[in-house]
Amino acid sequence: MAKNMEKITSRDVDFAQWYTDVVKNSGLVDYGPVKGTMIFKPYGYAIWENIQSILDKEFKKVGVTNVYFPLLIPASLFNKEKEHIDGFAPELATVTKVGDKQLGEDLYIRPTSEVLIIEHFAKEIKSYRDMPLLYNQWTNVMRWEKTTRPFLRSSEFLWNEGHTVHSDPKEAKDLTLKMLQIYKDFATNHLLLPVISGQKTEREKFAGAQETYTIEALMYDGQSLQSGTSHYFGDNFAKAFNVKFQNKNQQEEFAYTTSWGLSTRLIGAIIMTHADDQGLVLPSSVAPVQIQIININDSEEVISTSTNLFDSLIDDYKVFIDKSDKSFGFKISEAEIKGVPIRIEVGPRDLANGVVTISRRDIRSKEQVKLENVKAYIDEQIKEYDKNIYKIALKNREERTFTANTLEEYKAVLDKKLGFVLVPFCGEVSCEDDVKEKTQTNSRCIPDGIKQEKSKCFNCGKDSNYKVYFAKAY
């Protein structure tokens, strides 16, 4: 990607090009040498580190421990769960040779680690007393995508991959929903994404799962982005991998498992929800730099003041003083493109009046604030900043949420404006396949908090027990 800042296409003119321009100019990643791979630059990786840090604490509160499992999976092991392998077969990358020697068995680069971890669980548990085991790994996976875009769809991506095993199906189901709630709270309170949560339809559930739950975010352009999933497997994988235990009645029983994950595509969600035509707008929780101090010159007074400001703020915020030789104007533009929430400009004229100039990235405001009031002012403004960018995102979602009762109504809605459309749906896979073929859209979830009523399916006309959100999706 280019090193110099270039003009950013308006998102209302060409959203896809706008997205590429923002990613390029903000210096988050570079393209890897293999199609669909990314090189995370320090600024981009710092966002992921902040996501990891916040979530890891939440996982540990519910007893999850971190582990690491191998990159390679023997084909014979992976093929044990038929539905699982069928779901991933088109995306599998395979190692067949080492040096000039053909391997006796194909090795798959993990698209996910279910089979490795389930096999490990089978060795670890003998009795109900050995459970639950609550594991998570922060790792990379590979899924050979045909069409790739930075963060949204890449052949290799980073994620958290949680796996648990339980002696009781209710405990496993409760954990599945608890992890979904952690994801929802994180997306809402830290990424400031007004997500909806719910259960996936039969067609859209994870390969091998009995039930899949999801959080879905709506992007600025009205397309949905799956932003985190949690899966209840029941005893599906346990049966395939012979994960048995002796229960309290001294009887042999299959275990119950879950998995849950979210990935670096969340960074794509942040960009497509909050960024604007000037560049990134980052939620303060995950911003690598929350406050950037920019000196107008390098006079002793300016340097001394900026150092004092840094010292007064660093205990509570991620603060950066730009000491580069770049021009003052370039530093301002760069901070804006990188989505730094708060910017403090320190110059001799302001200091003569005992003030500095403070800007907020979301509203691009400028206020002169007395030096003694800077900390209190920033404490207030960073909260207002986060509230505002969430409010903007929520307004976009609300203005793009519709209802329809027939396929004709559904098409008419999406012809005017993309968004979430709540429809009565029969739930049948063949019917959803038909909707996708006709409209290039699919179900996003059977939403929580929506009263489910009997009706007629918006597409096939059969009896329907579900109200389901459909949308065009990334």
C-alpha cells in the first residue's frame, strides 16, 4: 500500500473504494505477498491488541484459560465429523510435501481448531469431575477465500477461538449464551457498534453445530457484518470423536461442547461503521492513541508545556506527543486520518493566554481550554465523543431497519435502501436458498427481543413461526 496520504473517495460516491482508501491512508495494514494475506502494521496491530486485552479479561472472569494448539491437522482427524468437513472443504489449504518428499497423509492448515481440541478433550476427561474445561486461544487460521478484502475477508486472519466441554447440556448451553452476551457487551460498550443478537437459521448455522448464535452489526452502507458467533454443539462432536465420561450415576455418557469466536474483521466493522470521508474515527477504548499532543514549534515553553500535559494524562489515557519533523499541517491531517479521538495543539500564542487548543475527531471541533482545566475537559469530552459516535451508528441502524411480509415488499424495501428487514420466515434451508438466488441476500438472525408470532413465510407462503432479519451481507 502507498506510504503517502492520498485523497479519500467519498463513501457516498463509492463505498468500496472509500473503504480501501481509508485502510490505505490510515496505515493499518499492508498487503502480504500471498493473495488474501495482510501485514499488520504497528497501528493496526495495536487496535487488535486492545481488543484482545479487553476481551481476555472478560473471558477470565468466567473461568476461561488460554491455550495453544497446533497449526496443522491430519486429514484423517479432520474428516471424522462429516458436516464439519463439508462446511470447510472449499476453503482448506493443504500441505502435501516437506522438502521433496510427499507426505503419507495430507495435513490441513487449520480453518478452525474444533477437531484438534475435541480430540484433546477425549484424552483429558474420564469423569464428570474433570469438567468443565474452558479453553481459549488467540491465534491465526486460514480459509482460502475467493474474493478478499482487508479485514473483511482474508485468507489468513487473527481471532479468538474458544472451546469448552461440559458434563451437563444445560451448562453448555448457558455458557454458549454467556459468551454471546460478552461479545454483545464488548461490541456495544467498547466498539460502540449497536449490534443485534440472535440465533442463526438452519442454513446459516456453523457446520456441525446444533445451534449458532450471533451478533450482527450494520455498516454505514446498509450491509450487515457478522461480528461474533457462539455455537452449541450438543454432543455432535463428542459422538464423532468418542468423548465420553462417567456421569454421577456411574453411567457412560457423551460430553457436550461449545465454541465461540470473533476475529480481526471487527476492525473492518469499526471502519465501515464509524469512519468518515476524512479517515478513521476510532472508539476510545481500542484507539492506539487516545490523545495526541502536537507542538506548533519546538520552543522551550511549548516543549515544556506538552511534556507537562503528557505527564498529567498518561496515567489515564494512551497519549502520544508527535515529535517528528513533519509539518504542523501534516501532523494534524495524519492524526485525523488515523482517527485519534482527542488532539491537543500547543503553540506560543495560546500559551501567552494560558490556553491550548483541543479538538474532537468526531465533530472536528476546536476549543481553547485553560491549562489548569485540560484534564477535566478531556475527561468529559472523551465520554461525549464515545456517546456521539455510538449515537450516529445507532441512528443509521434505526433508519435502515424495516419490515416486510412478502417477497415483493422485501425487494421494494431493498431497492430503496439497504438494511435489516424483519420478515416472517419458514426456516427451511431450500426456501432460504431460493431467497438468496432471487435477491443476493440471506438471513442474519432470529433476533432476541422480538416477539415471535405465527404467520406465513414471506417467500414460500408456508406456515412460519419466526420473525427473521434478512439483509445483504459482507
